[in-house]
Amino acid sequence: NPGEGTVSSSTADVTYDKPYNLPVPAREGYNFLGWYLGNTQVTEGDGKSKNKWTMTESVTLEARYALKEYTVKFVDKDHPSDILYSAAYKHFETVTRPDAQYENKTGYTFVEWQNADGTPYVFGATVTGDITVYGKFDVNSYTVTVVISPTESYTETLPYGTNLYDLIAKTYESKAKAYATEGNRRYLYFTVNGERVVSGTTLGATSTTV
């Protein structure tokens, strides 16, 4: 008796005192657990017998199933290996939107949850397998003020994470050296919040004075 599943054959011949294999039924959204005689499991989920057949008469076995379970992962689209949130769903359940806390990313503004192809992900869809949903974030920009002297400064609007060391070396270090030379001073370095700007110093999630 396959219950709500389907099976290739509704009967099987077995031999007393011998192991046996029974057909495996199919049921959408479910894993087959095995054939049961009452509360006694007589086969594994692959239809192979747990023990040798010892009954001396024909019997009716019942199939038991368990709903399949899947993982829904919410990841950062720019860094798919970064899992922001994951949840387990059973077959036929619908996906709900994660809490807003998973839409926060320092230096970025959350845009939307997307499919792999960039189309918006529609919540409420029925789960029929593992799913990956991608969080789309736009980088924020902040004001950087570079002070050369009390009377000379420059302002730029730059994206979060900009390498400040490279910015200074490319554009402003020569200006600082020129100012130092004119005033018979010695140029040392630039600082951010009292810390020396070194290779790897980047723009944080706030307006900054260098």
C-alpha cells in the first residue's frame, strides 16, 4: 500500500529466510522512509530489507514518508560566499522575507532581494528545492576633506572603502610637500582621526577629514 505515492508494482514475491528488495514508491515532495508492517519497519528507504523474511503468509505493507527539507540561503550578491541568513523549509512551504537586520551592511544601502539573474525575488513562492537569494546593495558615498594648510583644502565625494593612501599619493602629497617647502617646513604624512594614513587605510562609513 503506497498511500498517496505511486509504485511500479503493488505486489512482490519474497522467499522465506531470505533478504529481499521491494519497489520504492514515488511521492512529490516526500522522501520514502521504508515499508512498514504495523509499526515495524521491514525495509530501508531504498527498498532493501532490514532483515530476512520470516513471515509464513502474505501481508500488506504500508509506505511511510517524510516531507523533504531544503535550505534557503540569503547571500550578499557582491560576495556570494557571505551568507547573511539561512533557514530550513519543508517542501510546499513558502519563503518569508528575513528580518530587516539582514539587510544592513556597513557603507552600503540595501536595494532588494534578487534571483541569480538580477530579477526581484518574489516572496511567498513555494519551496521545491534549495534556493539562494541574493541581496543587492549600493555603495554609499561620503565627503572627504583633505587639508593641506589652514588656507588650503580640497573636498571630494568618494565611495565607501576608497583607498585613502592611494588618493593622497596620487593627488595631494605633492601639494603638501610644496606647502612644506614654501614655508621651510618638513612634510611628514597625513592623518585620519589622529592615525597615520598608511597603505590599506580606507574611507569608512562617514564623512572624513584628512
